[in-house]
Amino acid sequence: MTENIKGIKTTINFRGDLKVESYWKQWDTDDVFTCVKYTKAGLVLLIDPNGEEISVAKRQVNALI
């Protein structure tokens, strides 16, 4: 996971339990997030449409799967 993903625009794949988490309920499948980097925990750090940082599993990031 050393590839540079900074700036990649993506949507989120809400399969599984992601959509039941309160934070994710505010977003739809067509909302665009910006990738920042991989975290040491193996997650993807994103900037949400409101400019806030959030991390999520790579399998949820459509541009990376």
C-alpha cells in the first residue's frame, strides 16, 4: 500500500454495515470524497464533501477496488 492516492476522487460503496453507522447516514452513493492517503492501520483517509477527514476500509472506496 505504498501507492500515492492523494487527490483521487471517489464515491463510497455502502455494502455491509457501513450505512448503519450514524456518520455515513448523511451521505448518498453519488457523494464525492477525496482520497488523502493510506493510514498505518490499513484504512484510507478521505476528505468528505464538507471538508472533514474520515477514514474507511479500502473495500468501501469505489476508486480503489
